[in-house]
Amino acid sequence: MSLPFFFTENYDASASLITLNEETSKHVVQVLRMQTGEQINLTDGKGNLLTAQITEAHKRNCVVKIQGTSYKEQGARKTRIAISLVKNASRFEWFLEKATEIGVSEIIPLICERTERQHFRYERMKGILVSAMLQSMQVWLPVLREPVKFEEYVRQTSPSDDIIKLIAHCEDAEKQQFSNFQIDKFSNCTILIGPEGDFTPQEIQLALQNKFQPVALGETRLRTETAGMAAAVMLCVK
């Protein structure tokens, strides 16, 4: 049976003891009823996997001693999904959870012309990523950026030989099917996913001017979060 798996931020490799935060301590001691001498696994979301033994089973600041460490390299391909925020926050949270489970490297929330504005609760969103990382037994936490305006993000994404830049939109125009797009495992890839109502023609033109290539995600019209998920699967699985 695998050990319980938790997140610890700001891991110091020189330290032999770690004091877990209050939320994790409560889960270890009160929920799981773990005792001094029992073991858990920890990750910092940066590739490190730690095996630790409980030395002080305190419900607010449980202390553990590091007994073993290992490091897992991140995949050669970096996958970035820049996706519009949506009106229904729970749908965006669903996307964050599933994209993390699949293994997306970075998520950039976009504010587009047709984005219906909402309050972006960064810490809550990051917590969803952490939970999904632990549930899927991974040691790399996706980078979550603060929301950025579409125009600003498109202009700052400079062309590079190792970055493939794509935009998925629904306009009637020449596009390649994303499923047929050739992306080798060493190529970094960024894809833009639009809001409900799609990108405006002006936004699409701006993206094309900045070397984004147009792609279609299939034959049907997808919701924003579904399109993000389809892109995540095609980027991370194939």
C-alpha cells in the first residue's frame, strides 16, 4: 500500500526536519489519525519526492524527519495552455484539475474581448492544482499565472525555434486539424483557447501576425473548458 502523499512548499534540501503547515498537519493527525513513527510521502511540486517519518504528531504543526529523497526530471516537452476565463468559475476549476492530472506544464488565464470578467481567486485555483497533482501521484506542479490580457500575452510570446505557437478558433478560415499536427517530444508548445463566443476576428488576426498558427480541435464546437481539455490531451498524451 502506498504512503499518504502531501505537498510541502519551499522545500530546503539542507534541512532534515520539516514542519507541515496547519492544513496538512490537521489532515495527517486528525483525519488520518497518524502517529509518531509512521511514514508519509511529500513533494514540493518541483520534481522532488521525499519519504519522511513523523516525529511530532501535532495537529497544527506536525514535524517530520526526511528519510529519503528522489528527483524526477520533467518531461522534455513544455506544454502551455493560455485559456480564457469563463463566466462559470466551477467549469474553469474543472479544467485546472483535469489539465493538471494529464500533465500540462503551465496555465495562463486570458482576458479576451469576449471574456465575461470574474474575480480570479489565485490561492483557491492553486489549491486545486495541488490537490490534482497529489491525487494523480505527480511531483511536478503546473505553473499557474495571474490573468493577463490577450493582446499583452500574444505580443510578449516571442518567436523561438523551440516553441510551437497555436491558436484554436471557430472562424471559417484555413486551419489544420490539431490531431494531425506534428509536434515532437522535444518541442515546447503554446496554444490559445478562446472564450465563450470565440476570439474576435481582430484577436485572431493579431495572433496570426505574431506567428501563431491556426488549428481546429475537431468537427464540433466545444465549450472553452472542453477545448482546453482536448488540447491538453493532444499535447500531453500523443
